Amino acid sequence: MRHAFRGLRHAFLRERNFQIELGLAILSIALAFALPLTQGERALILLLIAVVLPMELFNTACERIVDMLKPGLHPYAKMVKDLTAAAVLIASLLAGIIGISIFLPYVAEVLFAK
């Protein structure tokens, strides 16, 4: 556990993308419990967070390993980094689309309620 928390601390303090994604996750959790979402909707929001944040950590770890093994710009090293970044991008975009589709009706109801 100590090593896992050290990794989280590192990501929290030094990894910009993780910081942004964590901020969005916290905002999503706050909205999920502030708005009258169903239990299923809340569970889906938490599940999406549980996919995106670990994928970002995995991407960061892969990038560090590739940098360590192949410090020069090798086409395969670049491709590995691009592929893991693409996985995070796909997960993040889909999580965003699903999150917006869940939150938008509730937020619109709050904003436009008479």
C-alpha cells in the first residue's frame, strides 16, 4: 500500500494530466451526489472515473518505461507512447460524452426550472 500511495502522491503533485482528470472526477462526484441522479447513473459515473484515472496512471508509467529503455526518439518508442495516450484519450472522450448525457438533463432542469 505504501508504494501505491507514493505513486498516487507523485501523480497528484507532478502529473498535469492526472491533476486535470482528478479535478474533473471530483467535480463529477460532487455533481453526482448534488443532483438527483439514479443509483445506476451514479454508479456509471464512478465506474467511468475508475477507468479513466487508472488508465492515465498506466499511460504515465508506460511513458516513463519507454523513456528509460529508449531515451532517444525511436519510431517504436514514439508509437508506444502515442498508443497509450490514445487509449486515455478514447476513455476520456467517451467518459465525457456519457457524463454530459447524464448530467445535462438534470443541470438544465435546475437552471431552467420556473
